[in-house]
Amino acid sequence: MTLSERVRARLGTAGELEVLPGGHSGLTYTFNGTCVVKAVPPGQKPLGRNDVLRQARVLRALEGSPVPVPGVLAVDEEPPAWFAMEFADGEAIEPVLDEHTLTPGLTRARMIEAAKVLRRLHDSGPVTEEPVGVAGELERWSRTMHAVPAELRPGADKLLRLLGEDVPQDGPPVLVHGDFRLGNVLFAGTRPTAVVDWEIWSTGDRRVDLGWFLLFADPRNFPELGRPVPGLPSEDELLEAYGVELSSMAWFRALGRMKMAAIMGHNLRRHREGRHHDPDQERLPPTIAAMIRSAVDILTRR
């Protein structure tokens, strides 16, 4: 049976799958405009971002919690595995990076509300896997950074040294989204309707999510990519909205910048090596350098 036939049989309704633009994990489709289907690509193993069943598990675990997530409608573990979830209403806009017409008031309200959603996620999410410690998180992304050619990551060695000199102690383990930002939260007006894109969730330190989220509160982190955004809250205002006093946030803010620089450097390297042709990656060097420079500044002035 084709994937469309399997989905029709399981959901008990006629329809066809249509590719959903913007999906980055496995294969992502809409079905009849009423649900979203994620599937493992044929011939590939359900690992990493392709492990769609793992995404379904965390969504099911969050059903009924204070965290808005799409409801899971069906799960099929037969290879290639897939699951279907509700098509949540709303729009996901990253104000610093996306073209948009959000008013300053709406931009501010959504960012503040997203910070509160992140707090609810960390407070109520299930802890179901072995936690990833802070040192392990640093080691993982240090490896990614070291795999980037030195000329693409100016100042990275100093940054990694500074991060390694004062690694904070682990906080209590919580559910960590891994890519929490406004672009991954659907909103209807000022109301969050669904947190989406759970490809890299884990159990770990809440400050890892926070450090990443705060990146997107300052367009200066994204030269040649970002834009000034009237109404955007400051990092301090977002931490206040999150509502928990946390230690060592300067370190985690720097870690978030290092991770972004490593990811961008990795993508740029793949493009230049011809492994994934995308000329737009050539816009990344100023942002990579800015992320590293900003992270070093944070660590040396704290």
C-alpha cells in the first residue's frame, strides 16, 4: 500500500496527501487540509529527525497539559512509520527573520506569551528519557563546531575555551523542546494554539531552551539576515515573563549563540562541499561571526 492508502485506511476517510511547505523532519504532508501527517522517508531508518514516532510520543504525553500541542489522531509503526495529528489553527512567525506585518504590540504580546508557554512546558512536561547534562550538551555542540572549517568560525576556539572553563551544575531535568522560538509556536492573535516541531526534544536543563529562545530577541545577532523589529521585548523582559530566577543565564545565553554558529557553519560547509546546494547559505558568515563575538562578550563581561 502507498502512504496515501495507509492514511486513508487508518483514518477512514478519502483524501490525498499534499506536501506541507516548511517541514524539515522526515516527510511532512497535509491530508484533506484537516490533519498533518509525518512519515519516515522510504528506505531510511527512524533515527534523529526522522524518528516521527518519538515525536508522536511526546505529543501524546502533553495532551491535556497546559502546553498547547496538536492532538495525535493515529500512529502506524509499520515501516515506513507515520503518524497523523490535528492541523492546528494559527500562524508561526519569527519576527526577526521572517517578513511579516505584525504590529509592535502583537509582536511584543506573542513573545511575552511564548515565554510563559515555555515555563509551562518546563513545569508540566514529562521526563521520560535519560537527561542530557549541561556538560554533555556543551560537548555535543563543541564537536559540531570543531567539524566546521576554522575559517568559517572566527573566534570559536576562544569561545569554546571560555564555555569549558566554567560549566554550570545541572539543574533539575525537565522536558526540553530543543528549538523553542516564536517560529515554532502557532498563534491566533495573541493566543498560542500549538507548539510544533518536536524533532529534537530531550530531557535536560531548562536553561538550554531559554538561552536559545533569547537569541531571537535581538536582531543584531543576525546581521544580513535579521531586521529591526519594533516592540520586540528585551532578553531581560522575556526572563521576567518566564518567571523563574535562574543562575548562570549568561553562560546559557552564550551557549545558545555557540549552537547557532555551529549549526550555520555546518550548513555552510555542506553547501560549499556540494553536499546540499543552497546559495542562500553564503549569507551566513557575518551572522556566524556575530554569534561567536556576542557570546564571547557575554562571557567576558558577566
